Amino acid sequence: MIKVEHLAKSFGTLQVLKDISLSINKGEVVTIIGPSGSGKSTLLRCLNLLERPDSGKIIFDGTDILSGKVKIESIRKNACMVFQHFNLFNNKTVLENIMLAPVHVRCKGLHGAKRKEEVKKIREQAMALLARINMQDKADVYPSTLSGGQKQRVAIVRSLAMNPDVILFDEPTSALDPEMVGEVLDLMKSLADEGMTMVIVTHEMGFAKEVANRVIFIDDGKILEEATPEEFFNHPKNPRLKDFLSKVLV
């Protein structure tokens, strides 16, 4: 589904990504781990052009999205992002947050009865998504009244409302209190079981072991190792990865 070739990205004189190449297959769960500042989040943000790489290719379903011939909106519709700090709109209700993007995309150019009917369908779908996470009773409340775990689950189903081909998760549990992490990871596990393609930057090693098809280790802007979870965690080859795992695995 996604093929990255020789990607590079700098901020001023700091080169954050250095000749990154990888592939992500349809239905695959790929987790990306590494120390802080290694380029993990920048790579994720490049995949849906929240950051524009300096060089290289990102081929999405056979199309190079850096060619200038593809609308950014179409990429972001198919590759939705879930952020570390939720990024919900605090002036909109939970239901309005989930409906906002689908209404903007699917109702463009519609008027009168046709628009009203499409908005009704989107609302029904949004309520079904809230029911999935047992939060239908929170439809009309504002994000400020929710716990961190509830906010992140709303952020995830907001992405699902766009029916994306892939969801990109940028450390989705790192801003949560420990007791709230489980409810978010459970939702992500259920998405993996359903075949959703996911690329996840995470510090949750247990989650990576259990759910990922592949684990990628990035350090200093480079991919140093890539393997199945069993091979990655039990038989690491790169010395830097061995050192990293010795510090994060208890």
C-alpha cells in the first residue's frame, strides 16, 4: 500500500531523516520504535504530508504523492492521523468532532434535501462509532469533560469516520495516565483484528510484541533494524537496538 524510497528530511541544519526506505502492506500493522528525537514522528508526518520531505518518494497505491500531481486532501482522507495529544476541537461536541471531516468531504457541492440526507447518514455512522466504544451517551458533551482515554478513543473513531485505507498513530498512549492506556490499546487491537492497516509510533513494547506484524527500529534518522516481533525482541542483531532494548524492557 505504501512504499517509501530514500526519504530525507531536514529542519534547518538538522537532518532528521536520512535515506529512509520501507514498505507497508495492506492489512499490516507496523510499529516504529526508537529513542526520543530519532525521527519516528517526522517519518509518520511525512506519510500524509503534514511534513514535506526534502527528497525521496512516497508511493501510495502506486502513485508518488510527492510528484505534485496529487491533492493533499485526498492523501489525508485515505491516511488519517491520530495524534499524541488528541487534537479534538474543544468548541465542538464529541459528535460534531466525528462528523466534521466527513461532512466537509462528502457534502461538498450538495444542497437542500440531498445535503440533509447525507448529513443524516454521517450522523448515524458517527453514532454507530460512538456505540462501538460505549460512548454514545457522550455525543453531546464537549471534549473538556472527557478523560484522556475517552478523548483518544474519540480521536480514533474520528479517523474511522473517514473510512481510511491506513491510520497513522503518533504515540497514541504517551499522554495518558497509566490506567487509561489499556482502553485505547484494546480499541487498536480490535482494529488490527479487523485488518485495518496501521503504522504506529509507540513506546508500548508489549503492544508491539502482541499486535505488530513488523517492528522497525529508528535511531538518528535511519532504520537500523526491521523484523517480526519475535525476531526483533528475542534475537536483535544491531548493537544499538540491543542496547535500546536492554534499557526499555524490564
